[in-house]
Amino acid sequence: MQVLSRLLNNCPGFGKAFHGLACLAVAVGGCSSFGPSEPALPPGAVPMAADSRYQDWFGRTEACSGLDGSFQTITWYVVPNAETFETPEGPKVGMWEKSGAVTRIIIAGRYVAHEMVVRHEMLHHLLDREGHPSEYFTARCRLTWDSWGQIAAQ
């Protein structure tokens, strides 16, 4: 500390430069908490490897929607042994979210093998948006609870 004190008192301009650098360091460090960050995962969510069927389901979802996407950019999570998990919007069985370049799909443990639930979240990924446009979720792909399994009107 004595060396710093001597430099500040004996070197003209050093004190101002040091003060400026210190202020810059505090400003940059303090602002880093305001930068983009990933949303919190639901309680209990853990990373999982995509089920071997998911690649096929992704292809089917691309086909029905007419959209192309990248399966490899999805990071998968499961909430083990859960029927639903809590979100700010209420309980869900599946959830798609995107933050910057990070795309995450979270599935409640009971539904990791449920084709409609998983493909529903994949469709959000392909659309790159929240919400449920009926053209895609109902008419084209039938990926809602009410439309799943219905025979398309000919």
C-alpha cells in the first residue's frame, strides 16, 4: 500500500490514471450482472441426452410444419419423476425457451416418451417463438391435447 501511496503522490498524472482505471473496473464489473443470462431452469431440472426417437420426431415435425431447423442446437432437460413442473405461467409438462443462441427444451419426467409433448416443444423451436398459432399447432401438425390423434380432414 505504501508503494501505491508513493506513486500517487510522486508521479504526476498517475493518480488520475489510476483513479480512472479503478472507476472503469468497477463500472464494467458492476454492469456484468446486467448482461444477458439464461433463464432459471424449473426446480429439479437436470440435463438429459435426447431420446433416440427424438431425431425422427424432429423430422416429422419439420415435415408437417414445412419448416427446417437444427436439432443439434437444442439442449434437453428433464424434471425427473414429475408429472408437471412449475413455471412463472403455471404448471407445465413441457417448455421451450430461447435466450440468445441457447435453445432449451424441458420435459416433465412422465412425458419424456410422449411424442405429442416433445414434438409440441420442437415446433416452438422450429417457429422460434412462443404462442400457439393454430395454423401450425392444430391444422398442420395436430400438436395440442385437443388435436392430437385426430385424422386430418380431407
